[in-house]
Amino acid sequence: MCGIVGAVGHKQCSSVLLDALKRLEYRGYDSSGIVTIHDGKITLKRAVGKLVNLDAVLSKGPLKGDIGIGHTRWATHGGVSTANAHPHVASDRVSIVHNGIIENHLAIRQRLEGAGRQFSSDTDSEVLAHLFVEALDSGMEPAAATQQVLAEIEGAYAFAVLTIDYPDILIVARNASPLALGIGDDACYIGSDAIALSHLTRKIVYLKDHDFALVRADGVAVYQEGGVPVNREAVFVAASPGLINKGGYRHFMEKEIHEQPDAIAHSLAAMTNEYGQLTAHMSDSALHAINGIVMLAAGTSHYATQIARYWIESLAGVPVACEVASEYHYRQPATSPYNTAIAVSQSGESLDTLMAMRHAATCNLSTIGLVNVPSSTIAREAGAVLHTRAGPEIGVASTKSFTAQLTVLLCFAVEIARAKRQIDDARAAKIHQKIQALPGLVGKALALFDNIRPIAHRLSHAKSALYLGRGTLYPLALEGALKLKELSYIHAEGFASGEMKHGPIALIEDGLPVVALLSADGLMAKASNNLREASARGGNIILIADADTLAEVDYASAVIEVPPVDPLLAPILLSVPAQILAYLTAVEKGTDVDQPRNLAKSVTVE
Ligand code: F6R
């Protein structure tokens, strides 16, 4: 999703900004641009497509100046074009970059156009530039001008402004969209997240909602709502591994699939104390007090919560509702049966999930965040935080963060069950022991790439595919279908195997690929019957299953076999071949695996 960067006081401002934008590339974007002030004038370069295009434009006409802002845009209002790319400039005097959506932009635009102001883009964001010109025209200084603009706009935003009137100040503000300020030795920076600034500084100030700030080379002045100066403490963020690279793999996704044994092991370590005992880093009394959980998440993270529901309900006997975050917030949910909300998000910045968690807090639910980015907004705002330690995930499609989320959620389920005395310490320790074997099992599943390649080759010619599973493998079927469709653009749907006969079985025709997930749980015989029914109608069954299930299977046209696994852990292990299948199918089709069309990594609009 849109990325914002900025620098003030840095001599090679434009090249520093381009490097910072490269660090935000993983968020997904379709155009980019940088603006600086040089010799008292605004100088701007923009390009459609990848950052190499902006790089080429900058090589032909480098930008000078020691103050600048840059942006990667993921189109919301207005198509993908150079005119709609940020930064936007108004009256050759003010330039802005914006992340989010200004919801009342149409009314503001009409008012400004009525007053004779000329717009040059179709974006909602451009109103910001004109509003600042208007405020400066009336003689306001930066803080007063910002307050006036903030009073008029509605919606989610993080934005940065530079103006030739104050060529040593960047004006920034945020509400619901992330923004980090970086404090350097002789310069200050801004970025949508701390990763963007990791080559420049680790000293970060996070703005709170409705804050704005004036950023100068020698420091930042932060104001809260109403323009009251406020001190926001700087924090030192953990060193990031610099400009993240593919480590010899063809795609980030391939690398991240291979990183899963480590991602799971590190996440498991985060749930284990110094004596090797499982802990949710919450007191037994806090865990015992949980009487019902609403789980809030989007996309792949939502499917992780759906799998976790089976574990938490069956082990701990605690009722769980899994909510699509974007629906929960506006549904006016009756929350009385639950006292706890868990927001699950790799990025910790998905606006839908953040808003849903805030809504849960206003309904008096205790909030727990499960995030992969420790400095993210959800981590900062949740009442308690659980961490996955999957490391930076750059491929837009979640892989290692999903299996890491599942690992942590399974540990969490075991810990609530133990705290509530639904299982005794011995049973908890036994499950924990099995979980400890996961990194090794997942490592073995990675050897499946070559077996899956010919299956992916055939699947790449399909127009449509079904994914089926029962029990915990039902949400995994939904996730497998999501992976295939988002990466290879092949239409794919996931269903509960037992639900097929209630309608979806009508879709089956000769040769339709049906990816079936099977483990040796109590539902295996029933699931196999469902698959026989699909096969009898011409479905081409691609079975992903562990060795213990295969003896009875006589209906599969292709089998992807993982090592024998306890059914409790099966959704984690079977995720890996499902990811590999989607990845290799996309590679066969030649799609943009790491940045599939129209998608963004961190979705910071509603
Ligand atoms: C799909 C995918 C997305 C994300 C979703 C939530 O592969 O990655 O569906 O899972 O956008 O993102 P987070 O977990 O960052 O809140």
C-alpha cells in the first residue's frame, strides 16, 4: 500500500529517498515520485510502474536539494498515471504525499475549484496541497495552517508536506495510517514504517492518531489534537537486516517458504520461557479469565484465526468467533458472550484489523494483538501482545507469517487450556513436545518442490480449481485457494468437503482440478467419501496428505505426500505444499509472484 518517505537536512536527499522507497516496495504500489526544493523552487519527478522507472527518470534529471518527500502509490481514487502519482504540487508552492483516503475530498475539491484553484489529478489527495496553499495564502504559519487543514479533512491519513515558504520544515500528520519519524545526527526523516529508515537511523518517534509534527534537520516538534505541544518519546527499533535481499532465491516468496522452519522455531521460542516451558507471556489468572474470544483479522490472517478456533474450542472449551475485520467494526456486534478480542495481523498495520480492535476495546473487550512487526500500531495499542518472529515478510502473499501465526495460536490454545485446567500439565507438555518437532517436519516438506513441479505445470493450464478440506483443513482449503488465485490469477474456491453435496458439486466437470487436503483425524473416512464423490463426477483430485492417510486412497490422480504428522499439527504442515503448489503454478504462468497485480502488502485503507 502507499509508502511515504521524507528527509530534511540530508545533502543527497533524492538518492536517500529513493533508497527508502525501495525498502517500502514490498508494500505494493503502481507508481512513484520524489519532490525536493532546490534554489527556492519545487522540483518533481514521477513515474508509473516499478521504482526502476523512477530511478531511470532521476538518472536523466537528478534532483538536488536537502529537503524532499517521496511516495509509492497504490491507486485508490484515480487510475494509475503519472498525473495521479504523488507527490502532488499546488501553485508551484506546496507539495504533498499522502497515504489513506480523504473521505470528504469531493466536497473540498468543489469548494476549492469554486474559488478558482486548478487541480491536475483525479486523486483525493491533491486537496491537501491546495488546502495548505489556501492556509499559507492567508498568512498562517505551519502549525496553524496544519490545524486548519486537519479541521477540514475526514478519513484516514498519513501525509507529509513541503513548501517553498518554509524550506527547512516538513509538515507531517497522521490519523489511522502509520507514520514514523526518524531522528538522525544532522538530519531527520519520515517513513511509513521504521524499515524504510533502517539505513538512516534506528531512533524513531511514532506519532499517535491526530498528532501532527514539524520536522526540521535538528529535531521534531510534535503537537496533539488542538495544536498542544506534546512529547512523544523516541524509541530505538531493533536493527533490521538492511535492504532485504532474495538470498539467492528467484523470488522473495520462494525464500520465505524456505524460511519457515526458522520462522516457526523463532516464534516458538517467543512462546517459551527460559526453562523451555510453554508460556503465553500472560499470567495464569489473565488466561483463566478469558471466557470467550472474538478473533479479528483479514485475508490469510483471518484463515489462521479460523484454524485456531478449532484448537481453542476443543482444547480449552472457550467459545471463539472469527470475524472478518472489515465487517466486524460496522456490524454493531453483540459482544456480551466474549470478554477478549485477539487481533491477528502480520504487518500489525492492516487498517481494517486495527479499527476492529479499537472497536472491540470500546465494547470493553480486553485486546490482545498477534503481530509479526513488533513496532506496529496494533502492537502498540493492544492491551497484551503475542509475537510471531517470522522476520520481515516481503512477498505480498503471506507464507511464513501464516505458519508462524498458527504455531503461536496453537501454543496459546494449549496455554489457555492449561490455565483453565481443561488439560493437565503433562498433556500440555506432551503437545508442546509435538509442536517442537514442527520446524523439522516443515523442513522435510520443503523437499517437495520437485515433486510438485509437474503438478503445478498441469494446474497452470486450468481456468478454475477447487480446494476441499474438513475440520482444521477446511480453513486451510480457503487459504490454499486464496494463494492460488492471488498468485496465478486462476479462479479458485475453497469449500468444506462435506458442504460440496449442498451445491458446489454442480461445478465439477471432467478434468476440474480439485486440491484435497487430508489428515489422519477422526474425519478422514468422511472426507475421503466426499472426495470419491468429486472424483466420480470427473474431478481431477490432487491430494495433499500425510503418509498415514494414503492406504485407503484410490481416487487421487496426483498425490503430494508429507511426513506422518499428528492431526493437531496437520494444518501447519500441509500449508507448506499448498504454498509451493500456488508458487510454482504462478511461476509457470509467469505472473509477478512477489507483487501480484492490484495487491498491496500492508493494507492501510478501509
Ligand atoms: C494473502 C495476504 C493477505 C493478508 C491480509 C492481512 O496472501 O497476505 O490476505 O493476510 O492483507 O494482512 P495482515 O496480516 O498484515 O493484517
